[in-house]
Amino acid sequence: MFDRVKDFLQRALKRERLYITPDSDLVAVTGLNSLELVELICQFEEEFRISIPDKDIPKFRYIRDIIKYLEERVK
């Protein structure tokens, strides 16, 4: 799942190389502001065909949090 998330982030953020690890802080690595983060969450919903409630957005802090969240919901 890590490789899938990393590939998605590279495409969504239009970056050829994104240096992240599971322990990377999403906002620190990407420089996203709060509006951009919400837009990215919408792209996650489309890419992984899930619905992410607004209350879950704060859970997307570290890459490992995203991976765990997706692993629990994506089949």
C-alpha cells in the first residue's frame, strides 16, 4: 500500500520524485495548505473509490496514517 500511496501522491501533486517514508508528515513533505489538503482528500476518494468523512481528515497527518486508513477501507 505504501508504494500505491506514494505513486498516487506523485501523480496528484505533479511531482516526479517525492521523497517520503511511512513516518513522513504529509503537510511537511508536500507543503500543502488546508484547502489543498481537502482537495487531495477528494482525489484520494476518487482514486481509491472510498468516501472519507470530514471528521477523518485530521487522521491524514503521517503517511503511515494514510496507509492504515486505506488498508482498513480499500479491498
